[in-house]
Amino acid sequence: MGGGTTEWVVAEVEPERRLVIGAALPDATLRFELGFEDKAGGGSVLTQRVSLFGPNAAAHLEGVDAGFGTSLRDGMHAVRDRIDAARQAANAQKRHDIG
């Protein structure tokens, strides 16, 4: 991680529920699992699980932490806010189309 280009692969998709992306590192894999749920009363709840595994995972831990450790929370909040804004716009369009 860091210094070069990393190719990310979408590994799994459950529309409107779950997304798993991963990146192959030398003798290791970095995986992000994102969960999306509707929040009671409106809005969204996002969950994120980050995994680093493989025979050389320990060698990548410091770089992964430096690259993502401090920015994950802010990034997830930005994703949540975009999902909520898109949902609100879609709901407003539906109300406009009906009315």
C-alpha cells in the first residue's frame, strides 16, 4: 500500500445490502466488507469490516494502517451522507411523479 497503484476488485455484491472489495498485496489480501441498512426513522446505517490476511499480512499492517486508519470513519460518513442524499432525492422524485 502506498507509493503505487493498487488494483481493487469487487468480490461480492448484494444490491442495497452489502459490498465486498479487495486488493491483492504481495502474499496478502486486503478486504473491505461494507454493509448497508435502513435506519428506523430514515437514514442509513453503514458497517465496515476490514480484513488483512495471508502469509505476509503482518508486513503490510503498518502501511494499511497509515493509509486507512485515520480516514476510515470520515470516509464512511461521507458514503452514508451520499446514500442518504440519493435516497431523499429519489423519494422526492417519486412524490413529484405521483402528485
